[in-house]
Amino acid sequence: MKLKILFFTIILFGITTSKAQEVPILKTSLVGDRIVEFIPKGFDKNKTPSLILKTEPKPKGKVPSDWSLTPEFTFRNNKAGAVLNLKGDISLYGGGEVTGPLLRNGQSIKLWNTDTGAYSVEGGKRLYQTHPWVMGVRPDGSAFGIIFDSTWKAELITNSDQIIYNSEGALFRVYIIDRKSPQEVIKGLSELTGTIKLPPRWALGYHQCRFSYDSEKRVMEIADTFREKKIPCDVIWMDIDYMQGYRVFTFDSIRFKSPKALNDNLHKKGFRAVYMIDPGVKVDNNYSVYKSGSKNDVWVKKSNGEEYHGKVWPGDCAFPDFTDSKTRNWWAGLYKDFLSTGIDGVWNDMNEPAVNDNDFPEDKRLGTMPYDTPHKGDKNLPQGSHLLYHNAYGRLMVEASYDGILKANPAKRPFLLTRSNLLGGQRYAATWTGDNYAGWDHLKLSVPMSLTLGLSGQPFNGPDIGGFLGDTSGDLWANWLGFGAFMPFARGHACAGTNNKEPWAYGVEIEKTSRIALERRYRLLPYLYTLFYESSNSGLPVMAPVFFADSKDSRLRNEEQAFLLGENLLVVPAFAKDPILPSGIWEELNLVEGEKQDKYQAKLSLKGGSIIPAGKIIQNAGENSFDPLTLFVCLDKNGKAIGELYIDSGDGFGYEKQDYALVTFTAVKKDNSVMVRVSDVVGKRNIKEEVKEINVNLLLDGKTYTGSGTLKDGISIVLK
């Protein structure tokens, strides 16, 4: 596929660029099932290394004869770009963490990771993460995806007839996936960039956070109130005020003087503890982390060899140069003593990296390191400027953090949350959508934001429920939690100086609403955990757009209020106005007493042909959900249904040695009865020890039919 390129003028946003240098394609290779790699002549991996791909792709044969998608590479003023021309009516999605609509036709974003409170920088076009990825869905439901394998500062433009990627650096490779459905394209993306690791089960519970719960006493007050009020919760978070003068890997000697005792007390009550760690290390010769970093020569340095210092929370900070594996190993080693206090998870924040340079003249403010700041690299990564490595800084940091957490607690699955990341960084960390605002616009925006992250390879994500910045009303909180309880990552968070935003902070009625919402989530933990297991293998999103129900149905293409949880559960938030919903059989699903009468709760519907597992109401994920197990069944037009349940120990790595059970249930209607039974079990875990009784709720024509039984005998339901 030889390509002749390109002397033309593109006018974008009033900027004229002209006379692009001709850049033919040097090599085209099939590197997976309908995945093609395009390498432009002049590409040099020492100028544009890949930090997106999980491994270097290998040729696997000839490009299919019917292949039609070929990018055009450009190079002008030492800046590389690529264009993919489109034919027909294509619906475009992706770009990772973005504001604006789910449907990305006619949109543009800036790929330069930025600390952007309330998404205020450049009108929300520049956020915390970089995902140079676009997926297109054709009218016939087939789909394609394109990766621009570059970390250089860039702009991504998704016009209806073109996908344009303009970088500020060297030539890069492009990967295009062309398959029969959006789901298959997302699987192809994960084949190139990897999947999430299976998280510990507790991480799927509800998380409560504030900047900050400022003392051990206050933390325990929050934990005790959850248990006293019987509002389910698994995790309490510590923001930066637990530190001694904002020094990372330290504890305040007065307010958090006994972190091990605090964490032990939380554990006794069924909570886990997550603590924040930023990359900026206070410049202080009496501070052990700074002294150790200096001794090991790990800091980013300016061109003249001096340490680069930037102001963050503790004042002047040095920054680890994570492009060097020696630095990453040093950073990983810091977690051993830190986690020995009983910390369960880590939160990497401010890792764009964000720098406060407000004392600079306005035209000199970058909010991060200067573009020409050098990074040393190592034997696997070349030396390069911050213009190259900025968008990968958070990604390299979470790789180091993940490794350190795993080495410190090798028998536990790491839980790591990050603000900044790069396409492919889902291999190391979950994410949230950054510092949103307590307003209806951000409430509604949180749905397409989370959906788009899921369509960009990052299924473990969610917003700050209730809004981080600004005061939150009870009405806003209840509406947000009513559907936020069904998002993959469910955390309430609040900024310093704002009102209290715990579930009980708005009076008795909103407290009741909050309890119902979270009880619904906790009943669905078996289903959620099964979805995360599937996602860790396939890369498919846990929370998906409704067009996944029928990718040929053009009506669904821009629906961004309702969403799917997995394939089988439809979630319609209370705020949704005239949502476009998939056709077919969908039966209303109710989980908790009082939910139907509560105006704030999202409406749930179960897809015809599906079976989903649910547990009883529990207060934390460590309690037994399966006493009993409930199966919700909705038959298809042929009177059949199928579904899965995944069970393991909830933590650790025994599942890698077959210590799990993946159970397939089937339901078949015959005459006036429906038989539900186990049709297959994969894995070596003895499920009968955990599931002794099964209740079945058959949803049919607006009615619910019930029955109970055991795994061995199955359950027969007579339709009356």
C-alpha cells in the first residue's frame, strides 16, 4: 500500500498549515486479527518510543486483501501528523478522558495532561490524560479503531470525514483495527494495550473521601457513622493532610501519629484505607525521601545539570525522573515501609505533573515543567524532552507505584488510582475523572465521560459523585448517587472549604435515598465482580453505551444519559429526559425495598435472554453475599436465558492457579414452567461451599415469579 503524500493546505480553527513534506509509508504489517501496523519512512523509535503498547507487535501475515483503511502521514516544521480519511456516515467515539458529547463527530481535544479544576482550561478541551485513540462505527454496525502511537504534545480532531492527529514531535506509528463490531474493536485495543488487572473485590464497593478528613479522630467518626447508620461502604480515603507538611511517605506527628492503629481499627470495622501519594518531593535536606533521592540521583534536572524544582503543596519540590528504570525501582522501594502500616491502596495525584507557576508572568505559565526540560531515559527509553515525556509522566509513575505496591504485599492485588495517565495505563491503575464541579452540567457530563473512558480501554473509572468543587445540595447529591452507584468506580469526594458530602449530610430523607442506592450496588456486587473478571480478560467496558445493545441501530448512537452495565443491565438515571433506549425485551428490575417509590433512583431493566447474579444486602464486600445467591432471569423470545457468575477469594492471586469458579447458568421454558440450572463450571474452586441456596426471580411480562433450590438440583418455576 504505497502512499503518495501530501502537499496541501489544511485550515483548522483559523490556523493555516501548508506544504506538508511527503512521508510515504515504509512498512505495513498485519500484527493481529485484522490489526494493521503502519510505519512511516523516517520513523525512529528513539525519537518516539512506545509507552502505549503492552509489547512490541510482531508481524503475523499479509494484510487482508479487502483492507481499506490507510492513514496519510505528514511532516511539517519538524512536527509529525497523520490523517485518516473516512467514507460514509461514521459515528466516532473515544479520545479517552474528554468533556462534551459521547458522539465525537465535529470535536477536537488537546493532548497535554493538565491540572484543570472544573475542566476550566481551554474550555474543557485539555484534561488530565492522553488517549490518542478513536473508534468509528459504520451504519452496518461494523467498526474500526485507530491508535496514534505517540506521547508528544498533540491535538486530536474528529471530523465526520477525517480523523486528524497533529503532534509537536517526531514521526510515529499508527495501528488500525477493523472488525465486525465495536466490541471486537475494543478487544483489539486491549490486545495491543493490555487490560486492567482483576481488582480486589473490596475496590468495587463504595468509597468515601474528602480533602481532607484531617485527623485520625475524624476518620473514625466517618467510619463509625457508616456502620451505625447501616449505609454500605468499603473504603475511607486520606488526602494530603495526613502527611507531615505535605511530605510524601510521611505521617503528621500530631493528627495522624498512629497510622497503623488507625488502619487496624478501620480493618476491624470492615473498611480499607487508601492514602494519597504525589510525585513532588519537598526539597529539604533533613527529609529522608529527598536525601535518598538525591543520593540515588533520581531527580529530573535542567539542561545545565541543576535539579529542576517546581512548587507544589509542600513548596519547592524535586521530581523523580520516571523515564529511568533505576528511578522507578527507587520509587517502588519507598512503598514497603509505607504500606507496612496497614495501608490497603494508593492514590497517585498531581502527576501530570502539575506545578504551581502562578508567580511567573502569564505568558510563561505552563502549569508543568518547561518543554525543553530533559529526561535521562535508560536502556529501554531514549533521552528526550518534557515535550515528549510529559504525557507519559503519570503513566510511568503508576507503573513504578504498582510494582512497589505488589512487592510490598505480594499476596494481595494492588489497588491504585491515578489522576494522570496515558492510553494503555489501565494496566497499572484505575482512574477518576478529576476535579469536577457540584453542578447539574457536570452530573450529566459524568455519564459520557465515563463511557468514553471505557471505550478507550479504561473500564475502571468514575466521577467524584456529588461534585468535588463547590457546595452540593441534597437534591444534586441524591440524583448523582442514584446512578453513580452503578458506575464502575463509585466514590464520593469533596474539596476543602465545601459542605459535608457524606450520605447522611443532607437530612433523613436523602440519607434514606443514599442507603437505598448503595444497597442496590452491594446487591449487585456478584454481577459487578463478574463483569470486572470478564473485562480483565477481554478489555470490554464494564459500563457501556446503549448502542452496544445493537450497533446497527442508528437511533442509539448518541444516547448519553442511559447506559449499560455489562451487556444485560440497562441503567436509566432519574435525570434522563426522553432517553433513546434499545429495542427488544427489557424487564424492570427491582433490588431493594423502597426503590420504586424513590424519585432519585435510577431505573434498572434486565435484557431478555439474560441471567444476572445478585447477593444479599451487605455492609462491606468482605461479608458473605451468597447467603443466599439470587438469580434474576429474563427470557428471550425463544424462552431461553443464560448468564455467568465469577467467584474467587476476593483478593490474592489464587485465581491464576484455577482457584476460582466461573459458573454458567441457563434457563429454559417448557410448557408452563421454567427450569434454571448450572450448565457449566470452569475452575477448581468448590462453589458448593459458598453457595448453598439459590433464589430465582423470573421477570416475565411485568410480573415476577419466584423459586428456590440448590446448585445440584436446579430450580423449577411454575408459571401461574
